[in-house]
Amino acid sequence: MENIADYKEIVEVIKEQGGDAFKRCFQCGLCDTVCPWNKVITFSMRKIVREATFGMTDIEAEDIWRCTSCGKCPQRCPRDVRQIDSVIALRRVATEYMAFPSAVQPIRSIRASLLAEGNPLNEKREDRAAWAEGLGVKPFEQDMEILYFPGCYPSYDPRLKKVARATVEILKKAGVSFGILGKEENCCGESIRKTGDEEMFISLAKANIKTFIDHGVKRILVSSPHCYHTFKNEYPEFMVHFEIVHITQFLFELIEAGRLKIDGKFAKKITYHDPCYLGRHNGIYDEPREVLSRIDGLELVEMAETREDALCCGGGAGRIWMEVPKGERFSDIRLKQAVDAGAEELVTACPYCITNFEDSRITMEYDDVLKIKDITEVILEAIKETEETGEVNA
Ligand code: SF4
Ligand code: SF4
């Protein structure tokens, strides 16, 4: 297939977006050996880098859309070729020409939904706080300790709403003073940016930043590692700095400070999946494990690929919105790894991971084999167990 954009343009755009790093590649192929795609199909980041260096990228092909930005190959590349930045640069060229292969077509409606309603799920802005119904959650005020920013999936998705609700119940038990922004909250913009839509990212980021400033927000609690990453590492591009805390960190902080007591038992064998944007991208590996280890009766087992080597769920860089045929889903492999480790429950801390794992659980008919949980759901169950039995472990 012919390139839509000409050689010169592709080379120039890549250069603007970190193209010099591309040139450092010496074609060792290490990226291909660690990329999760090569567990399910043949895929070569090395080839993408090679073609881009010479402006030979076929921007209509699906290959440039496959990278989930899992962070494995940048972590291992001996020449610091910033593969994720570079692949996003290629997507920016494709987005400019609206050159979307069929698997990527959903991006069009995602964009329309973000533009109209501030979320990618085609849900109404007015309903953004409906998940909190009956919980007595207040709108954020300046004198509160922290802003809770649940993000799009926990706000609207029926499965993920349970995570937002569990988070609120825990915060209330720990006596945290917190509030939400409700319909003033917008998608953080992390994933749409990774699809190459810089304009949409800037618009969402500016809207959120204005709201944070208008409300006097200083500390923000997030459920999603994607919100965490973009607020912490990308929003400072707009010369603003908020203190960002992921729920796994906050739970650890509350337990350490003696504000959250988990006296109940949770006598199950579980395994913890490191979300890419919590682990590899932000180095948060210990806090979730520490939190889980404080629960009496809980046995934590590790899967085959863990911590820095954790297998991606497949949902990053906008892939959560793209159709992935059966046989190509990383999440299927992850569930098998969890079962092989002897776990009864696969616990994680990311809305995208939970979405993909729940889908795999259905398609793999693992209903009676494995449960998928967010870390907040495990904590809440352990707390509630004490309340129900009245038993407190010494
Ligand atoms: S690991 Fe780095 S240097 Fe090696 S082929 Fe991949 S991009 Fe090039
Ligand atoms: S970042 Fe992850 S998914 Fe993307 S090419 Fe590298 S290893 Fe593959």
C-alpha cells in the first residue's frame, strides 16, 4: 500500500516527536523478544522503527496501532529508542489524514463522545455522578483533604461503578474528608492522546486543570493508573502541579497512619496483576502488595510474569476501544497465568485491566474458576467481614 503522507512529512513529524531517538536503533531486535504481541501474532517494533527512520511507514496499516504502550520494550532497549513516543508520532500523522484501519474505526465515535460529553463511553455528562447515588458523597470543597477523581469507567461502567463505590465506603470508614467534581469532571485524556489525538488531549487537560484551579484542588486521589500517569507526568506540561495519589498508595498511607483498620479475614489465595501504568510507567509495585499482605488469611501468590515483567492486559494506548479477535487477547493469557499460579482471585487496580479480565473470564468460561477484583473490593470485603461476624482478629 502506498503511503498517504510523503516521505519528508513522516520523517519531519517523527523528528519533532522524538525522531532522533529512532535513529539510535541498531536493529538488535530485543524489543520484539519482549513485546507481548509476539505471544499471539507476529509483530515487530524493530521493523516499525526501521521503516519510520526512512519515512517508509504505511500509516494505513494496523501495525502502528497495535502497541499498547505497555512499556516493556523501552525498559529493555539498549539504545533508549523511545518507541512509545515514536509510535504516537506516527499515529498523529495517521489521525491527521483520518487513516484508520477497520480495527481502529471506533476511535471516531470515541472522539465524538469525548467532545460532546467529556467521556469515551457515549454517556451523558449530567449522569457523571450517578454512581455515587445513596452514598452521601459531597461536591468537592477547598477545605477538604482530597479530591476523589474516579475517572470515566468507574463513573459509568456498571462493573467499574462498584469500584468507585467501594472506594467511597473505604474513605468513609477511614474518616477521610473528600469530595467529587461530578459533571465538572472530564476524561483525563491519557488514552486519546496515545491514539495520536493531541488536540483532544489538550482540550480535556485544559478543562480539567481549570476546574481543579477554580475549586482550589491540591491533592487528587485517582482509581485509574492512566489518570495517575497523565496528571502526574503529563499535566505538568501545562505548568501546573497537583499532588496525585493512586488508591493503592492512599490505602497504604491510611493503614500506616492507623486511620484504616482491616480487622476482618479474607481467607483466599489471590494474585496481584501490576497494571502497566502503575508498575512499569510509575514504579508502584510494593504498596499494593503491602496493602494486601496486611489482610489476615489472605495468601498472595505471584504469576509467571510479574512486577517489571508483568504481562499487559492489552488495554493501553487506546486499545481498550478497539476490537481484538479471540486468540489475540493478552488478557486471556493473563487469566491462564493466574489460574496456573493457583489463585482463586485475580486482583488488580486499573479499570482497563478489570474490563479486559472480566471479558476474558466470560469468553474463557472461567466463571467458576477465577474471580476478578479491584484491590478496593478486597479491602472492603475484609472490613465488612468483621462487621458481619463481629470477630476481630488479634
Ligand atoms: S530494542 Fe531498541 S535498539 Fe533494539 S531493535 Fe528495538 S528499538 Fe532498536
Ligand atoms: S510498548 Fe509494549 S506493546 Fe508497545 S511495542 Fe513495546 S513491548 Fe510491544
